[in-house]
Amino acid sequence: MSLITVSGGCLAFGDVALLDKVDLQLQARERVALIGRNGSGKSSLLAALAGTRQLDDGEIWRAPGVRIGYVAQEPELDHSMTVFQSVVDGMGEISQLVSEYHAVSHQLGDSGADTEPLLVRLHELQTALETLDAWAYVSQAERAIDRFGLDADAVVGTLSGGQKKRLALAQALALTPDVLLLDEPTNHLDIDSIAWLEEFLLASSVTLLFITHDRKLLDRLATRVIELDRGRLGDFPGSYSQYRSRKEQMLADEAVANRKSDKLLREEEVWIRKGIEARRTRSASRISRLEQLRTARAQRRERMGQVKLQLSSGDSSGQLVAELEGVSKSFGERHVVREFSCRIIRGDKVGIIGPNGAGKTTLLKLILGELEPDSGSVRRGTNVQPAYFDQFREVLDPEAALVDVISPGSDYVEIGRERKHVIGYLGEFLFPPQRSRSPVKSLSGGERNRLLLARLFARPANVLVLDEPTNDLDVETLELLEELLQSYTGTLFLVSHDRIFLDNVVTQVIASSGDGHWLENAGGYSDWASYSQRNQEQDETLAAKKLVSGATGGDAVVSIAQKDGSGRRQKLGFREQRELQTLPDRIAELEAEQAGLTRRVEDPALYAEGPAEAQRLASRLTAIDAELTALLERWDSLESRNAGKE
């Protein structure tokens, strides 16, 4: 059953047709990914479906009574409201009654308040809410707030960017929508929140239309992909991976067809310009075909080119970038970093992972010398030239022209040893010359991120600090950025929630384990996730052993297994005695191998060989760690039995 239908939809921005007579049907329980280049009109289409903007032409039909939840790329929130008020705000009459009910309840809690009129009003409100069956909606709102870890009484204006995005999602889900429209829902969310949202949407029966650059989310959620390309919608049933295979073939076919058409047009143009004698043989049908070829060529909208990314690492820094020993940092009673040690050397590509508010920015400032620790020591290298990418784009003046953002006071930029005109340089980031004098405020979110990258890359730096650089970028630009960072010879610090981007770029991870503790691990996000999962399972096993130990008066779980049916300790058999003798040598061999591999991983020369070898070593280190844990537990069990034998 169709819930939303678009017929002949048209929408233009200036002379550019974002939607050119498009048709779309959204069926019940579909999960549809809407993809396309930045500036192609994806957000405009989503807003039109949500009813927050109008089409220039065409019709949008919505099924009678259908409830639509919509989360914009940059949600508009009332900063004076509390989180709870904001979530119930979209419930019409119910929201007003609920807000007053909560206000009266708070007044009753004040010791100095006159309770009698308040109790009367509270009873009236309760009766009205019960008549509207409002408590079910209130309960749904409270569950949505709890799901996203928000404080119901917090004022919206005090929330971080990530909390505001979670609030917008809670608003949409509280309505129990039939159709959910999400525009870049993962922006400003941490990895745990993204994983939760991913699982929630997979388990939900809601009809979903979403825009995202997160390739893992795309692959897991999408049952159909629609692509907005040059004003037209292409429809691709199946997963995102299946779309990519089909799209590659379609582009190749389109290029062949265009070349044939252009060749034929050139031949016909030569023919029509022949002398009088040749023109006597011209046929009306051939002239008509030439006019059709000319019209088709004029109307053809060429596919937007790719961003041309270049990055200069400037003069090399020293071999050592930073070395931290037992560093701690607190703000009041909140511990952000506790006794953390690490060593960053030139060429390292470090991913910083942690939930919003964990202290990722603080840790980076400690490493780069912008903040001094409360205790511990930080040794910093020589000739460190950092450049920053800010996820909130605070360095961009909304009123400034694009050319002034890139090169204020000059018409040229220096990229490496090459001098480029600023307008040509902006063209490499897909900004046409006519937009070079436009103000920043006229750009979409993805275009602002491209501009910020252009500004960043116009300055030489041997240390790059990228804070959520993938927000709002289309997938093609994202993959080009990946390739650029993989070949970057300087040092990289990457704060990102994009799991595939982390896997493809970084060679090591510093991750928050809670309460100010940070851990290092070789490899990308997947390696860290596997390591973290193993540690969690080991902790759960140990906790279970301690629980049984406490219930048996102090004897360990392993001790229980060491007794036979008569309650006497079992003696070690011959094979177990032999195993106990050989275990220390095997443990020593693994520890020696572990130490050697760790030294190789810390050697910057390794990464000149490409990511494959570094990933292989990281996988081997992970396997050694697991094997050592198992051997040490086995040795402890056998040693305990041997020491207690009769």
C-alpha cells in the first residue's frame, strides 16, 4: 500500500532544476535510502514530502490519517523549552495540557504553594488527559527521551549538538509515526547511539525514507535505493551494495551512448555544412534528425565532476609528535582523563573514539599542547604544524564570500609548490565561478563541509586534526577524502562516528572506556570493537565466577570443579602435569612475539608499505592477546589444583 505518492514533482533553485518532473511512491514498511551528490536537492525533496516546503509544480498525495515524523538535517528547536516540553510539543492540544499538568505538579512540590486550587486544577487536567487517552502519548514521549539518554528537565538551549540531534529523533519517534523521514540522522551522534538507532530501525515496522552518508547504515537498512541525479530519480530495488554494482554499469553504458551520440552529431554537422552540390541531396528526415540531435545535446545535463583533493603536509615534524606519561585532567569533580600514557610518532593515523561528552576534544588538546594536564607529563615534538577541521564550522563567517574564506586579501593560494587562482581552486571543490562571490550562508550543509575542506587544504600542515569531517558529505566525496588521507604523509587525528571511514583510514585507535579511562589499540574501528567485545565477555565471565565464589563461602568456581563426588580434591593426571610444565614456555614465546609485533606497529616505516600489513599485524596481536588470556587462565587453574593436592 502506498503511503506517499509524488506525481510530476518539479523544484528549481535559480536556473538549476533540482526536481524535473519526478515520480515517487513510498510503500508501507519499506526502508528507502535517498542518495545523491551534495546540492542535488535531496533535503529539499524530503522537506517537500514532510510538508515543510512546497513544490514548484506537481502533486504530493499522502494517505488519509498517515502520521509523518520528520528530522531535518539541522533541526529547528525552541531553546527555551525543556526536553520533555519539546518532545510533546508536536501533539497539539495534548501537548498544552501535558505541559500545564507538569507545571502544576512542580508547583505542588513547592512547600510554600497554596495546594487547594492547584489540586483542583490538577484533577481537571487529569480528567481532560484521560478523555483524550493522552497518557499513552506521554508514556511514548518518556520512552523516547529515555532511549536517547536525555534529561527530561534539561533546557534545550543548554544541550550539545549531539544531544539536540537525539532530541529531534526523540520528537519524531514519540509521535509513533507511520512514515519516518530522516535527513542525515547520524550527524553529531556517537557510535553507540548510531548502533542503537540502527538496531531500532531494523526491528521497527515504520516506513522509512532516509538520507545518510554512513555506508554501514546504508547497507544494513536499505531495502531500496533511489538516487537523485541531475533532477531525475533512479530506482534501484535491493541493498546499497547491489545499487553500487548496477550504477557502475549504468554509468559506463551512459558514457558509451553519449560518445556515440556526440560522434553522430559531429558527422551530421559536417554534412549539413557541405557545398551547394552536396546539399542538393539532403533529405528532410536527415535534417530533422540533426535538429533532434542538437536539441538532445543541449538538454543533456552532464554528471557533476568529482572533487579534486590535494593536500600538502608542509615541512616534516620531528619523529616524535607527542608522548604522554600518566596524564590526568579533571574539571571540578569530573575526571576526563585518568593516568593515560601514549606515544604518537610522525605518520601515525589515530582514531579517537568515545561517546559524546567523553572528553575527545580535551584529550586532543592535551596531546597538542593547547591544554596542560593536572598531573603527569607531556613531551611534545618539534616543528608540529597542526590544522583543524571543526565539525560545527564555527570558523565560517555566514556573511563572508567563498573567495574570502579561502584566501582573504589575495586572488591566489599556494598548494604544495603550485600557485592557483582562488576561483579555479574553488572549482576543484565543485563551486562554479558564478558562486565564488556568494555568501557562506547560501550553502547547504554538505557544501559548507566542502568549503571547510578547501580552506583546510589551502594551508600546509604536518598534523591534521579532523573533527567529524564526514558530516553531510556525499559518499563519492567521502571516498575521495579517504584516499587522500590514506596517502597523507603527516600525522592524523580523526574524531569520527563513521565506522567504515575509521576502518579505511586509521592505523590505531584511542578509545574511551568510561570514567576518564582511555585505551590504545592497533587497527581500525572493527579491531577495537572486537577487542572491546572480548574484554566485556571476559569481565562478565569473571563476574559470574565471583558471584558463585561468594555463594560458596569463598572457594573459587574452579575449585568446585576440582573436587570429585566425595568432596576430595582431584589430583592432576600425567597429561595435566606435563601440560603444567610446558605452559610457562608457551606463554613466554607468545609474550616475546607480542613485544616484537608491538615494536613493528610503532615503527612509522611500517605504514609506508600500505594499510594491509598494519592490519595483518593488528589481527595477529588481537589473536595473541586472546590466546594468552586462555593460557594464563588454564595455567592458573592447573597450578591451583597442583598446589592443593593431598
